Amino acid sequence: MSETDLIERLATALAERIRPTIPLSVDLWDIATIAAYLKRDPQSVRERMACLPSFPKAIRLPTKNGRSHPLYHAAEVIKWVEGYREKH
């Protein structure tokens, strides 16, 4: 196998695994993604932040069994976080 063939095979394999980037203005984040963004444990986000009245409201998509994990607009979470920036 030539070097060019190997590079083409690698590029194809990578392209199949890379998800397209979703703009933050429309992206939906789960608790794990929010936790990674905040550099916190998902349990802390779920139990200490997501339950705050000021936290963005959850989006719950319909499912067959009626229970779905909450999702949150990424832009709203970022705006909420920025609201806690210290003002000097």
C-alpha cells in the first residue's frame, strides 16, 4: 500500500467518525456536556445548578416511554454562566 493510499484510507475513516459542528445558537447540551463546559462533575451540575430557578429551562423531547433526559440550549447555558462574571 502506498503512502497516498494510506492517507486516503485514514482520511476516509476520520471523516466517517467526525460529527459536524452544530452552531451554539441551536445546539442542545445534556448535563454531561454542560458539566464538561463548566469543568464540574455531572452530578454537581444536576443537583446544584440545574435545579436553580435562574438556570435555563430544560427541553424534554417526547419518547416512546415518556421519559427523556433534559437538554438545554447551549447559548442559554453560556449566557447564564456569563451572568456570574465578576464585575470590577
